[in-house]
Amino acid sequence: MSHQGGVSPWIAEVSSRFGVLTPAQARVLAYWSYGMVLTQSCGLTTVAVFLATLLGTTYSAQRQQLREWCYDARDQRGTGRREVDVGLCFAPLLGWVLALWPPGERHLALALDATTLGQRFTVLAISVVYRGCAIPVAWHVVPATAKGRWRPHWERLLTQVGAGVPRNEGWLVIVLADRGLYARWLFRAIVAQHWHPFLRINQQGQYRPAGQTRFRPLATVVQRGQDGWKGTVDCFASSSCRLTCTLLARWTEPHTDPWLILTDLPPAAADAAWYGLRAWIECGFQDCKRGGWDWQQTKMTRPERASRLWLAMAVATLWTVSVGGAVEATAEDTLDALAVLTADRGVPVPVTSTRRSRPRLLSCFRRGLLHICATLLAGRPLPRGHFVPVPWPAAFPTAPPALTPQVA
């Protein structure tokens, strides 16, 4: 099969998804992401050598094209050059994910977290979590040692990506974040997007169940091994931090600390077990680095250039995960196998299943890479995936919302 059978359809696919990019920008984005998937690397030299051989161009020309795609306009050669505005691509990127979502499925889980690359970069990322993997849909790269608040970056990212989810179409979107990111302003910024925060907090502090006058220590809301608890509360005694919300509490045996989750959903409509999905963003960071694209090998030093490279990695990840997840769904892997794989990667996730399953041997990220490569080598048409979400974890018996937790 000629390269036109693989690259050309992918260029058309990427161009159709990113109307905010010029045709030239979309074409190079397709080259970048296609080369990453086929070489399993985001390295400039590796991808340039591969594409030059595949397309019949020179290495130097291909390398310069890929390099300049990551540059600011002022650093590019020639006149009339335009830089890629990554922020404009976030809503179309999430829209691409939702376009491949099953018709009628209106549940979506997003996770917020930060990852570092040594002393060089810190990336603030929002990802769609899916089948033990994560697809970045918005991010901001800052120097790892830079001082300053992250709040403006998170608020902007939420606004930029928020346009990707159609409103008034019945979507239930939860946004998960670990204890280090909790803040009242973040809770409210998520609610402003008509989404639902699922933010974990520390045991320090106090809460007051609805209808009561006395604040109680958060450390007493649930005991290890007991049934979980959920209810409407005023969280935190200080008026400057206080938040009226739903508190979800769970403490299972494997964990050294309880899960204390704040959300705006009514107690009857929320489950603390959903927080287990947050761990999948850490698996996504592994796929960006040693588990997939080898981003830890990058020689880039400028955050704005790294941010554009992340766009190519996000597109490549979307492709591989959508293909791999669709193949995995036909192989009838179940939630039990998903939990085993996630635990093997160092991130235990409480997931339950009602039927027996065989061990899951590959993540859908790795399965997607293998399927795409094998399909193209066999001369078959370019594989395109779709998403088959697994049910959110469901969990444990809880006390009715009207009850208050046992106080030590």
C-alpha cells in the first residue's frame, strides 16, 4: 500500500476536526501525530526520519517543517507565517472525542492534574479519562521552577474546553481532582461550566451537616471498613473557606486515608466510588512519557513550543485510545480486568463487575498502537476508532442522606 493510503486519509480527518487551523497547520499536525503513532515516539529526529522515508522527502526539509510547526510566528522562516494557537484547539479536541462517543451516552468524566518533566516543565492538564487511559483535551505548560499562581491557568483552561460539551443536551460531566488541587474557587469555576466537581479534600477541617448547628471534625465522618456516608453539609468552619455542598465519604481497607469528596450533585445522585476514575489521568501521563511517546526525552526548553507538541501528542493519543478501546470492547474485557491492569501500573482503582473476566493483557493505548500498525502493514484502510465507555464504578451501601455520621 502506498503512503497515500494512510497519511492522506489522516490529513483529511485531522483537517476536518480542526477548522481553527490553517490547512498547512492541520497537515503538519497530521504528520506529527501519524509519525508518533507509527514510531511510538514524539522525538523530532525519529518522526522526521520516518516521515522523510515514508513521503519520499529529505530529512532536513521534513525536520524543519515539524520544528517550525512548534515555533512562534516570529521564529519561523519566511513571511506571512502563523503560529498555532493551542488554546483554540481545546474545544474542537473535546468535540472530536464526543463525536466518537456512543449515541445517547451522556456521561463524561474529566480529571485535572499536574505533571512535571524534571526541573524543566510543569503541565497543568485536563483529560478525558477512559478505560484506564486519559486523553488530554486542555493544558498549560509553565517552567517547573517558575513562581506564581495556577488559578488563572486552570480557570482559563476550564473556559476554553467548556465550549466542547454541548449544553442543554443532558450531559452529566464530573470533574475529578486530588487533594493538592482543592480550592473553593476551583469548585465554583467547575460549576460555572455546568459541570459537577468531584474534589477530594484532606481530613483536616470541620463540617456541619445540614440542619445542625455544631461543626464536627472531618476526620470523624467515616471509619475504615464501615459503610460510606454522604449528605449535604457546610464544609469548613471558617467563613472565608466555607462551602455548602455534598460531602461523600468512603474508607476501604486498602487505603490509608479516607476519600472525602466534595460535589454539587445531590447526595442521592452521587457516588464516592466515581472518584476512582481520577487515577486514570496518571496512567495517561505514563503514556505521554516512558509508556508511550517518550516525552521525557524532549530537548525543548520553551513552554510554548512544548504546548504545541502536546497538541500532536493529544491527537495521537485520541487516535490510539479510540482504536484500542473499540478493539478491546469486542474482546469483551470487563471491569475486573480493567482494575487489575490499573493496579499493575501502580494506581489501584476500586472497580466492580458482576461477571467473571479473563485477565486484561494490554491497555487500550497499547492495543490501539498495535492494531493501527498491523492494519497499515497489512495494506488495509486506515483504522478509525470510536469510544465504548465502561460503566462508572458503583460501590457501597451508604447511610441515607438524612442520617449523620458516627462521631468518635
